[in-house]
Amino acid sequence: MPSEKAKRLLNLLHEDGARPLNDLATLLGASRQNVTRYLKQLEQDLLITYTIIENPNVHEVRTFFIEIKTNPEEPEIVTRLNEIAGVQSIDGIIGQNSLVAKFCTRNDEQFTEVLKQVDGIITGTRFQHYKIINCIKTFKIGGMDVASSAGVERTGVQPVVDPVDEAILDALQAIQDADGNPVRFSFEWLAAQLGTVSYSQARRRVKAMVDAGVISSFTIKIMPALIPRTDFNVKFYLQLLPKQLSEYNTIAAGILASENQIVELYRTGEEYGLFATVRTASIAEYRLFIEGLYRTGKIQDSISTLVIDEKLPAVFKPFRISFTGENEGKKEG
């Protein structure tokens, strides 16, 4: 297992994956050289990769999940899904369907293209069945609140994101070198990656998107090899039906978003209209978490789906430990 200092470093990177090395060293009480050495080790071992969180409530991002019915004799489906642009996660699950894939697109044309590719993949399967779950509002991504700022709903004119900005966002989704190895973010790297913008242009555009809220945060993805060593290694998909349908947003923002175990939270067009990804240390902890939700008196019914195999890296706070080395309290009802 990682040391206490290593755990704090990973949590700090989750909070801000672009945090300067000097700041990391100061917060950890370590030398810059030691921090650099450990980061290099994490990167070389492919345990983390650097990324960003785009805010779909500010920028035109369409998030949707696709449940696919397949069988173990069709492993090529995962490989082909992973080749589709915009795929964020692919999970093996227990239930009627055996795969759940998450996608993000920035316009209807990209959405249509994803469906076209999925259709082509599913056509060659035994069951030829999939289901789309459309997310119409996002409350939480990667364990971070993206629905509000200082408790105030985001308002105003949606910022204009041109093709150059989109190319920047695409590059920042997977910050890596030419060989696909993770590297820390820098404007020099971004300018070299794109080849069409200068250092100053890259800096100006990224700052504008951060200020507008298009880029919600810089962070890290935890690779599948490291996930079992974290404090939140068990993953569920959770669908909730409130007792009062008029309270969807109130329950999401007022009750669910503050739960540490909820990593992603969406309002969907499904009958069970709240959709969440939940991470716990164990199935027993998940049971306590669900019992706590029912004790609020706001939930009528729920559907839980256990993830048994995570294929892609994920964004979440990996450890309960705080920056001072003390254990953080858990919300379990």
C-alpha cells in the first residue's frame, strides 16, 4: 500500500493536477526532489495520468451512458468501444446487461457518430441489444461539484468555444507525451502538442476557459492497476427514484452531492431519474451508505449495479486521509 505521504500527494493531485511542485512539496513537508522522484515513479509505472474535468453545465458537453448486453465470448467489444472518441469509462457489471460505457460529446454530430459506431459494434454481437441513459443535468464529476459555485447556480451566457479551444480540451483530456506516457501539464507541452498555437496563445486560451468555468479543474485519473489499492476500490452504479418527483434537483443538490461516496451524479430522463456512480471500501460500507439514503425519507426506490471490472482509468479522490495525515470522517447516513 502507498505510504501516508504518498496518499496525501495523490489526494492533492486529485484536487489540482496542475499544482506547482513547490506547492506540493510545502504541503507535504517534503523536498521538491522527493516529490519529483515519486511523481516520476507513478508516471513510469502508469498508475496515474493527468486530465481535466469539463463542466457540462457551462460548456456544451453531452454525457450519456450505454448499457450493453454481451457475453464473455465477445471480448473484442471492449477493445472496439475503447477506440471510440469520447469514451470515458467501460465497466463490466453484474446484471441483465454486462457492460456500461460512459461517453461525452460536444455536439449532436459527435453524438450521432458515437451511436453509429456503437451500432456497428453491436450488430456483430450475439444479443444485439443496448440501452442509452441520457444525462440532462450534471451535479458532480470526479467527486467534485460542478453544478454550483460557492452554492450559487451558474448563470450567464454560455462561453463560445471555437475549434482551437476544442483541440486544447481534447489534448487536456489525456496529458501525455508522443509515446502515450503521462506527463505533468505545462503550456510548453500544450503548444508543442498542438503545433498551431504559441505558448502565449495556449496560456491565454486555457486561462479564459478556466475563468469561464469550461475547465472545472485539473486533476488525475487513477489507473486500473492502482484502483484496488485505494480506499474507494468498490464501484456501483446507483439509480434513485424520489418519493416526490418535484424534488429531483433538491435531493441531488441538497442531499446527494455532499456524500463523499458519490463520485458522479446526474439527472436523467429515466423513470429512476437520479443516476450516480458510488465508490466505497467494501460492499458492507455500500449497504450502510444506502441505508443512510433511505433514512432521509426522500427516496422511494433504488437500483444498484455492482461493477466487477473497470477497464479504464477513473477520476476520484483515492484516499480518505486528509492533508494533515488525519483520517477524514465518512458520511454513512
